[in-house]
Amino acid sequence: MSRLDDMPFARVYPLYVAKVERKGHTKAEVDRVVTWLTGYDQGEIDQHVADGTTFRDFFAAADLNPRASLVTGVICGVRIEALDDELTANIRRLDKLVDEVARGRPMAKVLREQ
């Protein structure tokens, strides 16, 4: 079990937003990648933040995008595709998507559109 599993999503979400805003991007872009990855709408994201939902419960209730497995690479020194634990991989995928937004990668590429 990762130490992130039981961390509230609400604890990390504002950090995601702050990170992209420091780089000249918006909360709406963070929400778009969260929506893309999890299938949640904006109201559901806001409710998870308000409820203090853990990452474990956040991803357990999510309807993951079928293209989520295309989010690969290294985040926090760990290769996402090498992770055995699916929850940890999904948390790292979300981290990777937010990093790509912060770096200014085009949204079509961030969302793995063809």
C-alpha cells in the first residue's frame, strides 16, 4: 500500500491548481484532465474535494478513460508503466497529466487524442 492511497484528494488538488497557475495555466485545465482521466464531471470533482475523499475511494468510484494506459513516462523518479499497483499508477498518471499541463503541452497531446 502506498502512503498516497489514504491521502485525501482534497489535500493534493489545490497543489495541482497552484502548480499550473504558477506556470500561467488555469484551474479549468486541471479540471479538464481530472475529468478526462476519471470520468467525473465538475460537480463530482467538487464534491470529492468537499468530502475529503481519499485517493483510494476517488479512483475506486471513477470510470477511468480507456486511453489512460497511454499516459506513460517517469514521475517522481518512477516509471508509471512499471508500477504493479493500479491505484498508485493512476495517482501517478494524474500527476503526469498535471505536469504536462504545467509545462504547456498542447491539450490534445495531454489528453492523448489521435
